[in-house]
Amino acid sequence: MEIRPLHDRVVVKRIEEGEDKTAGGLFIPDSAKEKPQQGEVVAVGNGKKTDDGKVIACDVKAGDRILFGKYSGSDIKLNGNEYLIMREDEILGVISTNGTK
């Protein structure tokens, strides 16, 4: 099953980074971990409609790595995987590698 977001919404899969234990060797339980604030764009809607009916395409595309706010988007579960659906304006930036977007 695939999901196609509407308008200017974006489907994002969080990228898990960080250690499972502290510098002292203590393991951190999942309930105490902060959720990552970066992810990979899985799907993008067609774009935002203006008042005169024109569609402004989204700046991000599937495969982009992005940064987003701590409380951005809505959590969903699809086929056993967890995703976020958020508006494009909730995206703080695109992470580029080697000077490319």
C-alpha cells in the first residue's frame, strides 16, 4: 500500500540517529529518547493552491533529507512503518551533501 499526500503535504520517515547508551555505558530506554528531528521525504503532494487556482509546486522531493521542528506533523502508521505527515511550511531545511540539494 502506498500513500499519496494531498496539496502541500509531505510524508516523512524519521531517520534514527544517536546512541542507545550514555557515555558511562547506561542504556537509554525508548521512552526516554528524544524523537529525531530529521527524516527522509517519502512522498510529496502536488503543491499548494493559491486563491486564483494556480498550483505552486513543493520545493522538496522524494528522497530529500530534511530537518523539521520537534512538534511538527502528525504521526501515522502504515504497513507496520511509522511516518509523519506534515505541511511543507513545517520543514525547516533540506540537508545537502557535497554542496548539492
